[in-house]
Amino acid sequence: MDFVSSLVVFLLLWWWVFLMSLPFGVRTVDTPEAGHAPSAPARPMLWRKALVTTFIAGALTVLVNWTISAQIISLGM
């Protein structure tokens, strides 16, 4: 795969993994302030989730690139 295809695969996998990781470790506030949603997370830990997501998406991108390069899956080109 060329660079642009790998970048597109990485970005798609990154968002997919990131959106799947959002519910993990979320705790709601016991007494929410007025005007705040009672379901809003107290500490969403977005930076940690983004960092872990980057490593997972990178590993999956390498796996997809290897799978296509080894012609395990053919793209018909």
C-alpha cells in the first residue's frame, strides 16, 4: 500500500478504536452541578484514550498493510 492509503486506513482505524474506547472507565459525578447532565463523566481521560488508541490503530495499520502486501487479501489491482 502506498502512503496515502496507509494514512486513510490509519485514520479510519483510529476513529473506530477511539469511539469504541470512550465508554471504558467512565464514572459519573455523584452530585452534578446545576445545568450539567447527570450522565456526564467526571474524568473522561481523553488524552490517555487518544494515546492508547494511537498505538492500537498503528498496530492494526501495520497488520492491514502486511495482510495486503502478503496478498492474503487481494484488492483486485
